[in-house]
Amino acid sequence: MSRNAAIGRYYPVPSSLHDLDPRTKLVALVVYLVSVFVAQGFAGLLLPVAALSFLMALSNVPVKYVLRGLKPILVIVVVTDIFNIFFVDDGLKKAFVMTLRMVETIWGSNVLCLTTKPRDVSSGIEKGFGWMKRLGVPVHDFATMISLAFRFIPILSTEASRIMEAQKARGANFERGGLIHRAKALVPVVVPLFVSSFKKADDLAMAMDSRLYGSCDSPTRFRPFVYGHCDFVAYSIMFVYVVLFVLARVFPCHLT
């Protein structure tokens, strides 16, 4: 939980990836996540890595900043690998595949956050799934929840870092002892973090009520979304990616 945690935080730089319509990036994320979880064979697992490397080159986001966003899942990856290696048959292979899929999932989702403003993600979801309103699905409320979740990730990360620094100033040591001791040492951080989270959520709810959230069935947008030339190029690249993935699925190169 670093002060400079990159996960969930928009990185404003000029790039062709930033300029894409958020609906295009949401569709690309769905296609990418499906490919990650149904991939088989060595080629199928490495194809998403190649695709993400290509996207990061287009995004102009520093590699160190991107890798910093993977730190929060390090503990989960290590625990999962230990469990697979020692308690599952053929555990080393399964640990490698599980680790690769977890990293690809978080990495791909973080690319969306780095290159898309939270309000654009919300608007893109609402615009792309607007047809579901006819089925009674509260698309606007769902999109708002997604947008707020993206906004709260960096806020809570910064708040956790501030609380940890305050506890260290009082003599707390989060690096000493074994895993259980370190987990107990985090209790003074988790409790005030939960309290702060509920307070921020309550303040946000009051602010939304004071601004009459939900009183308008069809809110207007300052900047309407329109597909451009780059979006059609992106869809063409997605089609090529799907074709390559299908070929890797049909002719898998299995891990030995």
C-alpha cells in the first residue's frame, strides 16, 4: 500500500490509447479477459502478454509505473503459488499458469484505469449497455458504482499509506517478525482505514443526495462519445487478436 500505488489511477499523457473511445477499450478488456481465462497452451498464455506489451508501448505510460500497480497482488500470488506447489498434483506447472493469469488480469484491468478517466469509464458503460434499460436494468446506477469504485481505489491507497506513516511515527514496525506477526501489526491500520472508508462513503452519499442524484432519468453529457478512425483501427486489431487466439487454442503448444 504505497503512496505512489499505480493501480486504479489515471495517468494523463498524450497517446493514441488515451484518445480511444472508452467503449472501444471496454470491449477490448472483455475480449482480453475472456482470452486469458480460456487460454490453453504456451502460445495461448503468452499471447495476452504480447498484446499488453503492445498496448503499453502505445500508451506512453512508464513501465515502472505500470509494474508498480502489480505490487498489491504480490502476497496473493505468493500464497497461491505455495499452495499449488506443495498441495496440488503437477503443482509447479499449475502455479506458473495461475500466476500468469492473475498478473495478466490485473495488468490488463490496470491498463484501462491508466488510460481512461473514471467518468469516461462510467459513461462508456452506460452508453454501451444502454439497451439494457429496456429490460429494467439500472445501467446508470451500475455505471456510477463502477466509476466510484475506480475513484476510491487510489483514495483508499493514499489513506492507508498515511495511516501507516502515522503508526510508524508512534513506534509501529510492519517489517519485523514472521507473517503472522506482520498481519497482527496491520490491525491498527485496517481498523482506522475501515472507519475512514465508511465516513467517506457517508459524505459521498450526502453529497449525491444534496445534488439530487437520481432525479433525472436521462442525464446529459458534456462531451458525447463518437467513434473515430482510431476506434475502427482498434476493432480491426481486436479481430486479428481473436483470430490469433483461436489458432493458438486449436493448435496449442503445451507446457512441458
